[in-house]
Amino acid sequence: FGYLVLIYFLWDTMLLKPMRLIAVFVHEMGHATACWMTCGSVKGIEVYGNEGGVTKYVGGWRWFIIPAGYVGGSFWGAFFVVLSGDRWASLAASILFLIGMAVSLFYSPNRTMVLLNLGFIALTITFILIDFLVITPFLQFLTLFYGVFIGSFSIYDIYDDLITRTVEGSDAHACHKLIPCCLPRCVGVQFAVVALAFQGLGLYFALVLMASAN
């Protein structure tokens, strides 16, 4: 809850700009992962300074790929929250995050994404080293912050982009084209329900993991 308060007051500041961009990266990696899972081919992943992004792909199952940005972002936010409940689980989450950031650099990233990923790779490795060489628990706090921020960003992004307004070219519009009877705002509400459910489950299982670890 302390992280939520901190994020609320610093949301629009430059201090959290890198975190907002890494949340966009997680969104785009959600599309990319869904594409790979459905035998598609990812041609490029880009993150822009205006907090937008794009995943270029061919093939795959669009019904699965399109929702995987917003829903995937909320899933990974909850995933980090859950694994922050244990030291070794936090390490596993950090290694997975490092692999994702490194792999994405081989898919035609733009300059912003290269600098962003290299910066977060360095930050995450630094926290791992401090946790194992200097003081513990340390890495768990970073993992929890990643999870809380990415999950919060996903919910806010869904509300701002898909519910309060409709943006041509958004994932909700793309879903609407696949299912014409489901209006973009309706898609946004469905994404929001799933995102909120993920965050609730993430908090619950994190507490369970912490209790079992102790």
C-alpha cells in the first residue's frame, strides 16, 4: 500500500517516467509473447518516449494476441507481486525479466527501447548483487515495486485509453473489428475486470507465499 501511495503522488513526475516506459514495454512484450505462443513471427518491438509502443508481427492468432497487451501487463504485474513474497522467487522473477528485456533487443528495437532496457537490466542486476552480497531482503522490494507499478499502470491505461474515450487503432478497436457486436468501451470494461482480478489474486498469493516462507 505504501508503494501505491508513492506512485499516486509521483505519477506524472519525470521520476517515474522510466517506470511508465517499462510498463509500456511489458505491454508490448505481452503482444509479442502471445504471437510466439500461437506460432506467429515478431518482426519488431518499439517503445516511444510519449509512452506509446508497437509490436510488429505476422501470423499468430489475433484473438489471443490483441488482448495480450493490456491483459498481459496486468498479469505480469500480479506475477511480480506474487513472487516478491519470497527471496528465491524474487530472483526467479528478476532473471525472467532480464531474459525478456535482453531477448527483445534482437527484434528491431528503437533507440528509446534499447536505452530503457539496458538501464533496467543494469538496475535489476545491481539489486540482485546487493541482495546476495550486502543485505537481504533487498531484491524483493524491487520485485514488489515492479509488480505494483506495472499492475497499476495497466489498470490506469485501460481506464484512460479504453473506457473514458475510444482511440482509433487501440487494442479495443482491434477487438471490436474482430467482434463487431462488442463495442470498444465494452472491451475496455472487460479488460479492466480481468486486470483488477489479476491484482487481487496477486496480492492474495503473495501473502500466502510470505506466510509459507516464514
